Amino acid sequence: MLFNSLSFLIFFPAVFAVYFLVPAKYRYLWLLAASYFFYMSWNWKYGFLMLASTVTTYLSGIGLEKLSADGVANAVKKKRAVVALSFIINLGILFVFKYLGFFIGNVNSALKLFGSSASLGVPDLILPVGISFYTFQALSYTADVYSGKVAAEKNFFRYALFVSFFPQLVAGPIERSGRLLKQIKELENVKIWEPDRISRGLTVMLWGFFMKMVIADRICVFVNNVFDNAWTYDSTALVLGAVAFGLQIYCDFASYSTIAVGCAQVFGVRLMENFNTPYLASSVNDFWRRWHISLSEWFRDYLYIPLGGNRKGGIRRNLNVLFVMLVSGLWHGAGWNFVLWGGLHGLYSVGENIFRRVHGEIKPKTFAGKAVKIAFTFVLTDFAWIFFRAESIGDAFTYIRRMFTHIDPWAIGDGSIVNYGLDTRELLILGAALALLFAVDLIRYRRGKRIDDVLFKQGEWARRAVVIAILVAIVVFGAYGASFDPQAFIYFQF
Amino acid sequence: MKRKLFSAAAFILVLGIILISLNSAFSFKYLDGNMIMQNLYAQPKDTVDVLCLGTSHIYMSLDPSVLWSEKGITALDLGGSAQPMWNTYYYLLEALKTQSPKVVLIDTYFMYFQDDYGSPADVIKNTYGFKLSTTKLDNIRISVRPDELWDYALPFLQYHGRYNDLTKNDWFRLADTPQWYWSKGYLMRGEVAPQGQPEDMTEVLQSAKLSEKTAYYFRNTIDLALESGAKVLVCSVPFFEVPSLRTVSNAARDIVESYDSEDVSFVNFNDFDEEMGLDYGADLADKQHLNWRGGQKFSKYLADYLDKNYDLDDHREDEGYDSWVNNTRVRNRLYLDYDIPTMTDPVTYLSALRDVAGDENSQYALYVALNGIKVSDLDAYYNEKVLDRINSFQPAGDEEIAALTREEAELNATYLKLMFGSFMETAREWLPKLGIADDMSKEMKNGFWSIKNGALDRRATAADEDCFWPEELSRFDDIALKYSAESGEYSILFNGEDLTQTDEGLTFVLYDRYLGQIVDAAGWPVSSPKIVHADLKISWTDN
């Protein structure tokens, strides 16, 4: 079920009410049942895939721990075999459901290129939601047990909850066992009725809903219109469309993480922050420290560092960066446009590394200098989003070509903007919502404080007034209901 | 702890008030749908003798005030736009909770509907008017596909996105206006869509195949009415009937005949169009609906029909039926408000204005502006305006053409003189009857006048200085009389909009203070033999 659905509106308080009532030591079982219900509400068959991933990684943990005991012959070799088996099974499932179609499609194209009339049948598999997220989370457990960062979890059900914890199950953040599993073990010690914690969690959730329902789902009308009809639009619309998509994907994805963080907090679990004002990053490397932080850290710890990281010289380091970014692109979607998007970010990072090495890092001291650096970073990342959003590489290049060849600066002032998908009133609502988002992000950027940190320092009624205002904005301006076709959270497909 | 609880309760209270207010404002207020149901809830218990069910054919054609005026019959229109028969069934079920009608009238028009589900708007119009009950939920359930049930069962999901469509009617309680407070469900339409004579239907004997769902609920509706003790009159209300729709009403007739009961009967009123005096050139608002003139004719005929064929009481002398008296009073007023803007003959028009504005109890306000006539007598005006026009035709060159042009101009001038003469004559005779006595009879001058409660309220003629008289007409309407010394123009501004219709003649603006609506803005230019009305775009949705 989607967070922004009627089902969740019933599911969430019901789960919390029972959570409140069940004996403390059984809380994790209740959350496990709720998580599987949550996941299987999309398609009950998906549950078995997640169970398979859970069982294999659970057993790998047990196996690794047994192999770590003294006196086991060829322990290292056997442990590596266990890790390899766990990775092969899990990545194999991921490959079959996510990449097999893409792979076969490319094989068929290659065969055609070489004049063969043969072609392989493309399996008709539906991508299970969130499979990339829980697969990576489960694999991190295998890797962490192997490296001795965490002990193997003996209680299967506790471990199963770690893989399936519903707030972050389908779109992250991708948690580590060192954080989440540890908290799951301590669930029985959580003080259930803690009004401050619950209020904060609900406030964070509310802000997430605002980002999703008021901003992301409104701006997507504009984005879809421009991208779907790019061949009819000129530079102003195309540039605005690209900027709008950058905002859409941020609000869409960050909103999910925000709701997840708030939701988990209500249950007494603290999830990691997945976004930290990414569009205020001053370099592309900085962007990846702020965008989808849990995935960046996963790739850093389980791919970049094992590849040698930055320990094997500049060239190898840059190659590693490039490789990780290409894999990251592929993680985001089975399509060459995603690979190109990842590759572009890889090139940005490598370029920055080389520039820093040759010229030294530019550290502007003035506001204007910092702003220019932030703006430049935004231009780079936003340009890359075009490949991410376009249906194909060809579409992306058509988009970019028209952006530079069909220049129409007069469209900025002649009122054409209201013809791009949102009318004047919708644009005003969107503008006001974005202004609020910018203010919240700026406070986070300057003071490192989340919206709930700021609000809960204010007077009680001032805080409540803001909460009421956000709630009313969602109720009135949010995209939901029968006339609205819910935009699935974009990141679900990954 | 107490303080915290109190504080939390206060927060929930504030939030609740805000959300309830928003819900009230955002909820659908379709005048051709859910709002009609509100009329049912407003009726005194067990007072409705004739319950009229169906689609717009019912509530745009059948005026209960006529049935009351003619025979003292208490009727209520209870329908919805494009209402499928299953909704009609639930409408009857809901009505029977508070009313015990003696006759249930069911219109057959929409029985041609072959789908099992209506459009989203029609579902909303035909289900959302109910008070929350299992009947409402059942009505929704039968109207939508199973997977859409929750989308409709929670109305806010449907209407929260209306922030772009909200009007004053969403924030203002419509039921506070007399036309809705006393309404019996009738929505009158003023448009005229002339049609030719419909085809002869005497040869159309075959019957259409109704959808299973429609036929099922049609029978259920009849059965339910019979169980309640009512007699059932299935009918087709007059419209511009075509053969395909005649076969539909024939199918309904077949079902009625299958009952073989005196308590269930069928009439296609299209067969009696001549008897009721229906004029297809003037009595239809569009092909499907009668306008208010046609509605009056049909309603009178129906009153006679019901009186002859059913044992219905005349309640005009009974106590407890004030709402029908008041509805008739409002309705008659609305008829007048619709009629006045159609009058083009100056004498007829001025006579009507005299009747409404000259009556101190009528609660009409009339505003008159005179512009462009700066001299006090006809000859001077003729010399200044008309001869100047003739003299202005001085084409150089060809003498023959010049002579022809002059001849034409003189003809025009003669015509103008006649028109102006007629204007002056009629104005001098009739305007004093409106209360503008001295100014008009003695000396024509620029000026404006307001007449309220049957007497001249304000006047300004040949002013030397700028003048601006604003006046609050109702909660939502304002009027201002304005004079600009620089341009010499007298204007009537209604809600900021200049309604002055002519810069050379008289402008009339009539406002109905009881119903809170502008009735007419009309111009009578000196060069016109007719009154010219502004298109104020007042439609049936306003009443």
C-alpha cells in the first residue's frame, strides 16, 4: 500500500494501536506481521521473494558465525563461499526480476546487429516493489557478519523484521543491521506512550506528506506534460521542465524517506536520515553525500572500498568512482538511460577530483561565491536528471538538442508558462509550497535542524498553528482521491 | 496533566472546526443533484401527497406551485440529473422515511440508459444529497463499481480539489435564500429553444429493450411505492420526443401493464401536447426540457389530471401547509423576474416596471439613468441631433451621388424623428407613473433616479459636480449611481460593473430585494422603438 492512500490511513493507526496493546516482548512479532501485510497488499506473491531473501541471508549469518568458531578448517575460504552464495542467490533474484528483460533485449539487439534472425523470448515478469532496497539491506547484513561488524542474529523473526520493517521497506532508507537490527532487539524497552516522540514523528510524517502530495504530485503534471511532449516545446519550457523534474524527484523520494523516518519514530525506532538538502550541495561529490545517503554509503562500504577505494592511486580511484556510479545507475533502473545518468555523475565526480588535484578546491568565502557554486552543482545534477526522466536515450538527446537549438527567452515573460501544464493558480500554490520547502531546507542547511527540531522549540500553540496550516494545505491542495491518479513514489521501481 | 489534556482537547477542537468548515465549503452543491435532496429534508412530515421522481425532466418541467395554485395539491419534485432508476429507488426509500405520498409519479425518460454505472458527476449528484445512513451507503454501492466504493463513500476524497471552483454559494448557505428555503424542487429555465413539430408517434408501437438493471429497479420502485400504500403514475413528461425515446416509454408502459392493477398506471403526456397548449416554438428550453412557460402549461394540465384521477385533498385551507403558500409566492415572483427581461415593447415594459416598483410592498428597487439628451424639447433635440446628421452628409464630387446620400440621410432623419417622437411621448406619459413625475413631464434632462418602496428615493438631474452614491442592496450586491461632470454621463454601477445600456436614452436596472438578485438591465435608446435587454446570464442555477 502507498503511504498516501486510504489503506495506509487505516493501517497505520491500527498497527500502532495494537502495538500499544501487545506485550512488549511480542512487539517485534506484531510489527513483522504488519510489515508482511503491508508488503503483500501489493501482491501476495511478493512476500515469498522477500522471505527467500530473508532466509538465505539469515542462514548465511548463522553459517558465517559457525565458521568463525575456532578450529574450522579453511574457515576464510568457506566464509567467502557462504558470502558468495548469499550474494549470488539474492542478486540472482534481483537480476531475474529486474534485469533479465533488459538483458535479453540487449542480446536480441546484438543478434540482430550481427544479422541473426534468432531472438530470445522476453519473460513477462512484474518488478516487485522495493526489491532493490530490501535485497541491498539483507546483503549488507551478510557482509557485516562476514566482516565481524555485527553478530549473527539467532532469532529468525527478529531478523525477518529487520529485512521487512514496513516504514522503510519499499523505498529506504537502506538500513544497516548495526543500527536497525540493534533497535529491533530493544523494541521491548521502548516507552510506548511518549507524547513528545510520537508528536515529533507525526509532524515529520506530515511534512513528508506535504512534500509528496502538495509539491511532487502537483509538479509532476508539469513535468509529464513537458517530457511527454518535448518535441513540441522550446528552450524555456524544456529548461523549466528539467528543473521541475529535479524538484519532483527530490520531493517524491525525500518525502518517502521523511514519512518512513517519522513513522518509525512513532514506533520508537530511529531511522537514518536519507536526505540532507541535496540541492544546496556545493559539488557533485557533496551532492552524493546529501542525496540518498543510505545508498551512497552502501556503495561506498560494499563496493567502492572493496574495489580498493582511494587507496590504490588516483587513476584507480577514479576508475572505481566511475564503476560505482555506473552500477548505481543500473541499480536505479534497467535501461541504458539510467546507466548513462550514472556514468554522467561518474564523470562529474572524476572531473571534480582531477580539478581539485590540479587546481585545488575552490572555497568561496562570499555568499555570492557559495551561491554560484551551489547553482553550478544544481545545473550539473539537474542536467543529468534529463537522462533519468526521459523514456530512452534518444528522447533525452532530443530534449537536450531542442533545449539548445530552440531558444525562446520571450516565453519567460509572455505568459506561455501557464500553458505548460499548470495554470496560474496551480503555479501560485506550487510557488508557495516550494518557498516553504526552501525555507525548511535552508534551516536544515544552516543550522542542521529538522523541521520537528525547529517546531518543537516554539511555543505550543505556534507549533500547532504550523501543524494545522500544513495539514489544511495537504487536505485542500494535496493530490489524492478519486479524481487523482496517485503517482506511485518514483523510487518504488528501483 | 490536566493542563495537557485540556490543551490537547483544544487543539483537536480547533482542528475539527477548521476541517468541518472546509468540508462544508468544499462539499458539492449541485443544484441539479444533491441540493434537491435537501428540499426533502426540509418538508414538514407527512405533507407531500404527490412525490415526483426522475431526472431533470421532472424538476425542470413540473412546478409544484402550479399544482398548489390550481388544486391545492402538495407535490414535491425529487430528482437528480441523469438519474438512473436504481437511484430513483433509493430516493423513494429515503423519502418514505418522512413522507407518506398518496401518488408516486415516476418519469421514464432516463430509462434508455443502458450502462450499469453512471458518470462520476452523475453518481455524485444522485447519491451525495442523502443524510448519512445505510440507505445512502446502499445507494452509493449500487451506483459505482465495487473497486470504486471507497472513493465515493468518503466524499471529501471527491471534492477536496474544488479549491479552484469555489464560489460564494459554497461559503454562503444557499438554504437561507427564499427561493431555496421554500423550494419544492422545481428549477425553472428561462431559455427559449424553438423547435419544429415533433414526429407523429402514433405508429411507433414497438418497445425498446431496457437494461436488466434499469428494469429491475423500475419494478422495485413501483413495488416499494405500492407497499407504502401509494398509487403509482408512470409517465413521460413532455419534451421534443423522438421515436427512439417513445420506444423506451413504451417499454415502461409494458411493465406497468404487466401489473394489471388500477393502482399503477401509465401516461405519455407527449400525447396531450395540444390539450395543454404546448407551443414547441416557445415552450422548450432545449430539446429535452420545457422552459418555465412550457412547465406552467404542463403543470396546469397535470393538476387537472391528478384532480380527476386521484383522490387528493385540497390543502389550501388547511393548517401546516405554509411552505406551499410561500413557495408559490416565491415562484410567482420568479416568473415575473423571468418575464420582465423578455418584454421589448416600451409600454408593456414600463407598465410592468410601474407595477413592481410602484408597489410599496413589492421589495423591488428600480434605477433609471437618462443620458445624451441635453435639451428640453423635441425641436431643439431634432435640430441639434438630427439636422446635424443630415448636414454631415456632404460628399464632394459627383452631384448625383451627393443628392442620393442626402435623400437617404433625410429618410433616416425622418425615421429618427419618429422614433424620438415616440420615445418622448411614451416616456412623458409613463415615466411619471414610475414616480419620476416632475423631471420627466416638464423638462427632459440628463439624470438618474432610484425608486424604492413605491416612491422616488433619490434623484440627480443636470448636476454640476461629480456625484457618487453607493448603496448596499444585499449581502453580496451593491449598486452605485455615478455622475461624471467631465463627460456629463450618468451611470449605474452594479457590483462595480457599468450597466448603463445607452448613451442616448434611458437605462433601467431592476433589482429584486426579496430574492436578492438583479432582474434586468435594459436600455431604451431614443432611436429605438424597442427595449433592449442586457444579457445578464441569469440561468436556472440561480434560482
